[in-house]
Amino acid sequence: MQRQPLIASGLALLGAVSATPALSADLTISCGAVGAELALCEQGVEAWEAETGHEVEIVSTPNSSTERLSLYQQILSARSDDIDVLQIDVVWPGLLANHLLDLQETLGKDAAAGHFETIVANNTVDGRLVAMPWFTDAGVLYYRKDLLEQHGVEPPETWQQLTDIATEIQSAEREAGNDKMWGYVFQGRAYEGLTCNALEWVASQGGGTLVDADGEITIDNENAAAALDLAASWIGEIAPQGVLNYTEEEARGIFQSGNAVFMRNWPYAWSLAQSEDSEVAGKVGVVKLPHGPDGDSAAALGGWNLAVSRYSEHPDLAAELVAFLTGEAEQKRRAIEAAYNPTLTSLYKDEEVLEAVPFFGTLYDTFTNAVARPSAVTGDNYGRVSNGFFNAVHEVLSGNQSGAEAVSDLDSELSRIKRRRW
């Protein structure tokens, strides 16, 4: 069928959807559009339509997870039935649970059997399974194999090594005529992606996890401050000034065009970097992220899930669509075609999957031991906590504050938020 996704941005989507005449489709589903997300979603939906005879309309939502959360909160608070199935971030189940269907009621108590237990637990709120795991994520380091080999260096194990190697190769490449070459690109915009990057910097340098599992604020310490100061030293040196406004796709664009030595991103970028139109196809390696002198490599836990709105007029049918899209066949297809990490443990031993994405095997421990953002312990206040964190980090990256000043001010801000009881 000819599909015309409903595409809008930010909070304008609610008005756009609400203004749309009654759809002929039986269901609507929101899908992201980072990398190959939208195309994969369309293909999965088409397969379900062919199998069941039902029709599904796809709603494309903002790529910024911060903007998407605001959108969902507005739609759900209005008890709108315009979106039946929602793609939700791994840190949102607690925030949105009251608006979401318990999928165990429609799919059975074993609905999530075989999926990573930590993600199932994350998606279970007050005994209710409010979302099914769709794909998981952890931050990884992409690097130019050809350039590192040319300069006789191994992938960095520490952030200082990354800084040194990036500086050396960037300088050499520019002297050779590529004045667009940068040493390192990452997600530096003031949004949730920067929370993930900064959590990795801080945790991997012995600075803790912002807020610990007991709800204690841990950010105001020397290691955390040093981690942010080191990251700030990259701006304008090995990372372009524009990185302060980069999300995943801007960073990927620079790296994939051949103009960066290193990139921090999620696994989805692998298949795109290897595509026919990529300037770096066949020249890319992937390893775990570096660490500091007082820490171990830390990768932020990411990933997305599928949930059913409590306000859907077809909750059982919507749950069936969720079960199909999160099932083994779909997860295997998405892994092979676009390097989206499965949430089913069995697929990490699948030969076809490992042939398509070798680092799924070599970095298995990275994916299973990723560092969670403090969304569970801070509950409804997580949005404020994350906003405070990424804004403080952005101030350091922008040169407006030192790391020590930022973590001290952030500690005070988080203490005020905590008094609201998380």
C-alpha cells in the first residue's frame, strides 16, 4: 500500500494528528527516524499488515528524545487515542506508566520471556509490564581502522590516549590536504544524548553515576569535574565547535563523510557506515569506549521499547502488533540489515547475526553491563535531573564554567529537586 507517514515536529504533532480526519487504518504507531529507524519500522509494519490484513498508519516523531517525551506527555495527558503504539525510550517507563497498557494482560505472563531480564525489569512498573523491549543500545567508539594502522597505533583504551591519537592524526591529515578532518565527534547538544555521553565520561573516570542506586547525589567530586574539563578541552581542538549542537545524526554525517578519526555513537551507525554511499565503508572498527585513570569503560544503556496507549480503541490488536515487531524474526532482520541490537539473548549466538555485525559478539559484555541513567531511582523527577545534568555539562563544554563549578552548582540544583521526593 502507498504509505504517507504523518510527519511533524515537536508539540505541533498533536495538533497535526488531531486535525487529521478519521483514518482508514486500524492502528497508528509512532516510530523514530534516526538512521534507518523509519524504514525498518515501515518494513516491519508492512509484514504484519500482509500477515493479518490490518492497516497501520505510521506517525513520525521528533528525533530528539527530549522533544519526543514532551510530545508524548502532552498527547497522553489529553487522553488522546490518536497513537495506539508508542516507541518509548528506556528511561521513560516510570514516567509514562500510568498511561500505558499492562501487556501481560493481553499477551500473557510470559510475554517477555527470552528478552534481557534487566530491560524487562526496567519496563515493569508496580508489577505491570508497560512496554516490550524492541532494541537495546550502549554507547560504542567508532574509529578509522585505516588511519590508525597508517600511524601505527592501536584503538585507545583511555580518554587521554584518544585525545593524543586524535590530535596526532588530525594534524597529519590536515597537513596532507584534508582541512576538514577532526579527531573526535560525539553528541554535544544540550539534550538527552549529552546526558548519555557525559555519564560515560564521568562514570569511566571514577566519578560515579550522578545519582546512585540509593538516591544519593554523587556528582560533586574531583573525578567528575576532571572528566568534564577533559571533554571541554576537546572543543575547537579535536572536536569542531559545532559539536555543541550535534545529535547522533550530525556526528554520523561528519564521520561517515570521512572527516573524523573517532566517533561516539550507538550501534545503529555501523550498517550505515558500511553502506555503498559511505566514504568510510570497509575502513571502520568498533571498540568499547575509553576510560580514565581511575575507572573502567562505561557505556550508557540506551534502547527503545514499544508500548500501547491505555487510550487506544483497539488495545488487543495494538498489543498483537507489538508482539510481532518485538519478536525473534523481526529483531533478527533488524540486526542483520541495520545493526540494531536485539533484546533477545538467543540472537547474540546466531551465526547470521554475528556475521553481519561482528562486534555484537566481541562487545557482548558491554551491552549486558551498560550503565543505566538514574531514571528508576529519581522517578517522575528524572526529566528535571537529566535536564540539569546536560545543561550543566553544556556550560562546561561551551567554556562558561569549569568542571568543578558545574558539578557544585549541579549538586545544589539536584538537592532542590530531591526535596520534592524522588
